[in-house]
Amino acid sequence: MQVQLVPLGSVTIGPPAWRDETLGSIRRAERLVLQTRAGRSGTRAGRSGASGTRAGRSGTRSRPRSCAAVSFSPERTDPEAAADKKTEKECADGRDSICKNKMSRPQTTGATRTSVAPFPPPSFREQCAGASVRVASAYMRRVREVEGQLRRQAGRVTQEGTKLERERGHLEKMLHSLRIDLQVNRKSTEGRTKRPSTAETARDGADYLLACERRELAELKRDLEGALRNTLTQLQALGQCSRRLLECSSERARVLELLPHTGSPSTGGHGSPSQTFTTTDPVTPFTPECKQVLESSTLTVSQSQLLRENIRQMLTSAIARQKAAHRTANDGLVKKIAETITLKQNLTLMSAATRQATFRKQREINCIQHSHGRSQGPEYSGDILSREKLNRPLVQIYQRHPGTQLPEAAHLIQGSAVLRRCLVTSEDELVRLQGACMQLLDNLHGKTAAAQVDSAVVRMRRRLVDKRAMPTFLQQGAY
């Protein structure tokens, strides 16, 4: 007898209770599978909105999960059987799509697949480690930028300190030059006190100019010493700022041991330009301490630049005032020497004229004395000649008549008195001429010595003034 195949869908062999129990289990499982698929779709949508479709960018595709079980049952005509058929068809379609996805899934080349499951994927540990590396690398790069900014600012502070140190050297040289000029001024004043006479040691215009030069140099010295103190204070502030910047950069560089130095902004490579940090936080790369150090160093550098400009102007003005004071004092001394030499020449001429007058007066006195002696006659009566006697015979005979007195004796007496008065006057004039000549000679010797002293002072001033104390470009005013 031939056995015919009977379709199982059209035949009900098992009992209904047994079948209904199995179908109920299948439906419960299908509902659970559908609920799981719906939850996965919601999770996938949430993750795609939060992460910006990272799975789409990575080129990987999600792997859907299959149904837990698929049942087989005979065909039924009631609505429940129709629902069962629909469920079976969906499960079959799901199995087919799973197989297709398995066959067409691309192979990844080392890239991490983005999981869409509601639970962590198997590569969750690697993903966490990668995220930590990215966070640490970004933080280190920002710290490197902050560290580079701090070191560049430290370099600017060091450069400004070098420039200010050069200005300090110029100030010290200028102060050394002023001290030399003060010593020269003191020696000039002391040297002029060695003039011989009291009249020559009296205060004159040259002494007043030397006093003015001393006051001017003392004032310049006080101003430059104040500027030098400010410069030293500013140098200390720059050094402190540099140390604080280097300390902050070293503190920031504690997390940069694993970063390469080649091409970094702090080493002057061609890296990315450093960004400007505006917000500060103790736990961020740009801490409040770094901001405070940068702001204080910037302010200190600005103050140092302003101080250097003031020092330049002060040095230029001081050099001009120093030269003007020195030139004025020298010109005053030279003019005093010229006046002394002029007076010396006049004294020489007048002393010669006085000496000539003295000799002439002496000859006149000699003549008067000779005339007075001749009018007095000889001292011994025996030496008187007969014709000089008042009682000579002619006179005696003439005087025999009354009223015949001769005026010879009265004239002789009057002439002798006149000659005596002229002799006294001439002798007084001679004495005065001799005194004037002596005074002229003394004054001439004093003027000669004073001119020599002043000339020595001028030569000493020109010799001791150190013209090389300041650089040439400062002396020429091309600062």
C-alpha cells in the first residue's frame, strides 16, 4: 500500500491543550523579543543624538539580534492562527535579515566598532582607555601652550633685564664721570687758594662759576643716584618675575614628560600658534597663578621700558649739563687768566713809567740840592771868595751914605728858602714814586703768580676730566 504525504499544516494531531500551551510560550517569547528590539532602537536614537552618529562616521554597521526561538505549527483558520502566521513570517524575515547581515558585514581593520546595544560592548575597556588618552593628550597640549607662553614671557623679561642692566652700566659710568668732575672741581677750588697775595685770593667770578659747577654736578649726582636705585629695584623685580615665570613653567611642565619637544611652541618650533587663555581655574591648564604671574611680568616689563626711556633722557640731559658746567667753568678761568695777563701787562708798563719818573725826580732833587748848596755858599768861611762876601770893599764904600742898602742878602735868604721847600717837596714825591713802584712790582708779581696758578688749574681740569667715561654715541647725543 502506498503511503501518501499529508501536509502537516492541514492536520491536527496533538491535543489542543498541549498545542495552546506551546503557542502561548512562543507568543510570550515573541513579545519579549519585540520589546527588546524597541528598547534597542530607542537607545540607538539617543546615542546617535548625543555622540553625533559616531557609528556612521566609523564605517561600521550595527548588528541586530535574532529572535530567541521560532515555532512551527499547522495552519489554522481562526484569528489566532492568522496572528501566529504573521508572527512566524516576521521571525522568518528577521532570520533572513540576520543571515544577510552576517554575510554582508564588512571586516574592520583595527577600528573600533560602535555598538548599539544597551549594554557596554566587549571593547568597552579599550574605549575607556582611548578616551582617557585623548583627554590627557588634549590637556597636555594645552599645558604645553601655557608652558610655552610662560617661557616666552620669561625670555622677554630676561631680555628686558639685559637691556636694563646695560642702562645701569651707563648710569654707573656717568656717576663715575660726575665723581671725577667733583674731585676736579674740589682740586680747582683748592688750587686757586694758593694764589699769593690777599688781593688775589678774594672771591671772584671764577670762584662763583666753580661753585655753580659744584652745585650742578651735585644735583646731577643726586638725580642719577636716585635713578640707579630705581634701576636696581627694577632689576630685582625683573629677576623675581623671571624666577616666578620659570617656577610656574616648571610646575606646568611636570605633566609634559611624555610629549616630544620637537616642534613645540615652547621650543620655538613651527607648531600651532598658542591660544589666548581668558578663563582661569585651579584645575585647568591656565591656573590663576599663571595669569597673575603673566600680568605682573607684563606690568613689570612695561615699567622697565618706561624707566629705560627716562634713563636715556636723563643721561642725555646730564651729559649736556655736565659739559655745559665744565665748559662754563673753564671759560671763566680762561677769561680770568686773560684779564690777569692784561693787568699784568698794564702793570709792567706802569711800573716802567714809575721807575722812569723816579729816576727823573732823583735827578731833579740832585739839581735842587746842588743849587741850594751853591746858594748857601761854602761851609768854611775861608773858602768864600772876596767877590761873594757881603762886606767887600765896594759894598762898604757904597753904604757910606744913608739909604743905600743892597737886597743881595734878602734875595739869597729867599732863594735858599725856596730851594729848601722845593727840595722837601721833591723828596716827598720821590718817596711816593718809589712806594708806587714797589706796589706795582708787588702787584705784578702777584698777577704773575695768579696767572700761573689759574693756568695750572685749567691744565689740570683738562687733563683729569675723563672724556672716555661714557660711550661715544652717548656723548654725541645719538642715544
